[in-house]
Amino acid sequence: MSNTLKIAALTIGYNKKSILTNIDIISQKNQLISVFGRNGKGKSTLLKTLSGMLPAITGHFIFNGVDVFNLSEKEKSKLISIVSTTKTDIAGIKVSDFVAFGRYPYTNWLGINKKEDDAEINNAIYLCNIENLCNKDYSELSDGEKQKVNIARAIAQNTPLIILDEPTVHLDLINNIEVLKLLKKLVENHAKTIIFSTHQIEYALQICDEIWLINNDIIATYSPVELINKEKLKELFDDDTISFDKVTGTFKIR
Amino acid sequence: MYFNLKKLHLFGLMKSTIFNKIPYLALFLISGAVLFFGMDLFLGSVTIPFKSIINIILGDVNEKESWRIIILEARFPKTIAALLCGAALSVSGLQMQTLFRNPLAGPYILGISSGAGLGVAIFIMGLSFIGISTSDLSIATNSGIVISSILGSFTVLAILLALINRIKDIMTILILGVMIGSIITAIIGIIQYFSQDVQLKSFIMWTMGDLSAVTSNELLILTPIVFVGLIGSFIISKNLNAYLLGEEYAKSLGVNLKRARIIIILITSILTGSITAYCGPIGFIGIVIPHLARMLSNSSDHRILIPLSILLGINVLLIADIISQLPVLEQTLPINSITSLIGIPFIIWIILKNKKITNLN
């Protein structure tokens, strides 16, 4: 199955003050999408709006034929899972129970897991490679481990769309690459569409199907190849001391 | 928010083994509750044999009349009141700490008890304006206090609920609750300043908390209210668990935040408001007991914490009531002083043991 995603005439911002106006994006297949742009240009605002945390000023976000903005929280929770930058700080909860939070939309009033819930939880734990953490208390984990556990929770929620706000921000190099590879795998093998924001454009260029670039208050979509060939990244910086090397796909500081 | 309780192994027992200690803990606390319940009935200025106490409660009319009056009219209602009070305030506190993600939140944080206080103040002091002394009609006064207290806490609740629909940030609601409480305290201060000695004393007595103020007839009202609140709290334990992740994640998991907030605050108000109306404001139980429950169970799961808080609250309040009327004392001490004397050192201990508590966000 292939997910379709359509953003139509969307204007986002806080308290009627718009940050990005009239966004129109269409994506027809399962994709790994990264949102890139400089600080304060609306990456998080966009992700928060799409995930329903922040009301849109105007416009629609249609996912698989339904307007997400019209859904109740309960309906939305089976369509979109999120990993935000908000730090969760709980003690007295085992990692496996934390991942089990992802089953919340599916369990009964007491939150008892059925067989299929356990299967989803175990699958998420396996995919994120966190078996060794399962019996630890969540509060004992490092920031990087917490992030992986959080991603596992989102996977356990088993939604076709996952939205992550800077998912690799606390991670070291190895974990960073592992998480990005995991996102790629979810898109390719598990029929997910994933939208995540990042500052690591060099990784995004290598791994993503599509990049949404926010620049000069406009959001535009490119494939990584287009982005490099059209020299769009250079436009982000208005000085000459940084240049983008097309061949290696990296930034150079002069 | 929930500071690392792992490091607070009570008596060094906590980190123990894999085996589930919760059932043993529950059994221990239930036995404790039964023991203290019996002690609370037994202790008092008049010594009544334990066998007679049981007979009287079971409805035996052949026991000494004076004993029957003491047990049925005084000790039994007071002990039941202690039970209800301990359970209700502990669960209220647990809910507030989870809702506001603040370890020092308690049942009174929303200003609900201040509202009750204002109601009572207006009633007691207001009577003197129409020329009635509170000492004249004690029974009418008692129910008047209850009604005015309910009205007072309900007014604050209504204001809060009206505000919740407009305010997105839960911390703003917390601050508003504290502000409402402060304003009301100021108004009570003004009323007190203009009132006479007798009224002032009646009011001060109310603020000291009094489990014995509840009559057996009133228990017939209070008991079902508290039960509804406690059961309601357990029913929403899944919502409360989701709140542990913060409101954003809770919402992404399908929690209707507006509705959840209203239900949580409503249950807290019912529990706190009704107990405060009948027994006066009783402090610190609601802040301390949930922490104790988390420490002993090593869990944040409300499906465990709610029943555990109920049991712990019952035990601690029965103990407090026993202490307040120890045979060595000439008079009964105010229950509020006892719970403060037990509660405050515990809170200080939590703060000193755990630096993260200063990190409230």
C-alpha cells in the first residue's frame, strides 16, 4: 500500500501570526522526507501543525484521503505518531513499558495489552535494537538511548505516518546513522511515510527521497539530486565563506 | 518532573529482586489498616473492652448504653472519616502531581480549599451580622458550614473550569489556581479582621481540621461521594498514565486533553471539596502519600499508584488520628498539626535526598 499526502493552501504560525503561507505539496508514494531550513524559519511549526499539535491558520492536510485537521485525537492517534524535541523525564517505568505507551490508542480502558499489542511492542524493540535496555528504568538511560526508546514507542503505535522533530539531535555518530537507516528501512519495508526535520543536510541528501527546503519564507520540495544540481543550498547562506561542494555533497568553510 | 525515585530506596529495601512485591505490600498495608482501625476505635478517654466494641458495631443493643453512644456517635464515625479523608486526599494529590507534572502539587493547589474556607468564613462571620451567635445553634451551624464550604469550593471550581477552555498551557492553570487561592486568603483575612472573637475562634477551629465533626448521618452522604471519586480516578488511570509523557505526547496517543483536564480536576474537586467541607482542610497528606506510594512500589503506573495511595493514606491518617488522642494527652490535638508534623519533615527529606526536585519545569 502506498500513502498519499497532500498539503493544500496551508498557512501556519502562532496566534494568527503566519510564519509560512500557502504551502502546497503533493507526495504520492511512501517517502522519507526531511525538512531543512535555518533556525526559526518554521520547521518545528510545520511539523507541529501537520501532527495536529498546533492549529493551522488556514488550509488542509490530506493524508490517504482524509483531512487530518478534521479528525479527533483518537482517530489521529492511529494515523500519525510523533517524536518531539520535548524531553520526557519519568522515573519508575521500565523501557518495555515505555514502548508499550505506543499501544495506548488500541488498548481497553485499563490499558491491558493483547497478543497483537505485545507483538507490535516486541517488533518495535527489535527494529530499534534496544533489547538490551528493556528491563532498565527509563530514567537510567542516556539522552541517546531515550531518543531510540521514544522512536520505538512511535513505531509501536503502528501509524502510516511518523513525524519526528530533529530525531538525531542527541545522538552520537553511530546512533545517528543507525536511526537514519532505521527510518529508511521503515519507509522501504514497512510502508511508512516519515517526515523529519534535521540540520544534518549532508546525511539527508544521502538518505532521503525528498527534501522540503524552507528559505526566504517559502517552502519548496526537491529530490536530493535536484537540490544539489540547482545549487539551492547556497542560497541559504548570504556570505561567501561557506560553499557547497556538489561532488562530495558537503559544506566547505573557506 | 518525577525526580529519580530510584535513588531513594526506603530502608535500603527497595531495589530488591525481580519478584513482584506489590501484592505483599498491599497485604501489609491492609493488615496495617485493620490494626490501626481497631486501635483508633479502642483508644480514648473511656476504656471499652474490645469485644464490646465489636458487638456494638455489629448492632448488639445489650451493651452498656454509654459505651454504645461513645462508639456509635463518636469513635466509629470519626474513624470512618479518617479512612475516607486519607484515601480521598491522597488520590487527589496524586492526580494533581500528575496533571501538573509537579512533585509539590497537592489537593489544595487549585485553590479549592481556599474557596471552601471563604464559604465557611462568610457563613460563620456573616451570622454575627444578623445577630446570631454560632454557639447558639450547633447542629444548624454544622450543616451550614458544610453547605457554605461546598458552595465555596464549587465556585472556585467553576471559575477554573471556565478558564481551562481558554488556556492552552497547563502551567498557567496551576499558577491561576495559586493566585485564586491567594486572593481568597486575602479576602478571608479582611473578613477575619472585622469579626468578633467568638466567630473568629469558630473559624480558626475549622481550619485546624476535625475528623470528629462528621456525624454518622453525614457519613451516609460523604461515603458515597468519596467512593464515586475514587472509582472515577481509577477509571481514568490510563489517561493519567499518558499524562506522564507530557501533554504533547498524551495528545498524540489519542488523549482528548481538554476533556481529560476537566475530568481530572472535577474528580479532585469532588474528593477535596467534600472532605474539606466535612473535616476542614487537612494538610500534607495529599502531597506526601503519592510520593510514598511511588517510592514503595518503584512504579509510576497509576493502576498501581491509585490503590496504593488509598491504602497508604488510610494507614497514615489513622495513625495521625491515634497520635492526636494518645492517652497521655489531656486533650485531643488538632489533626492538621499532626499531619503537618508528620508530613513536612518527609517533604524536606525528599527535597534534600533529591536535587532534581528543584528542576520543576
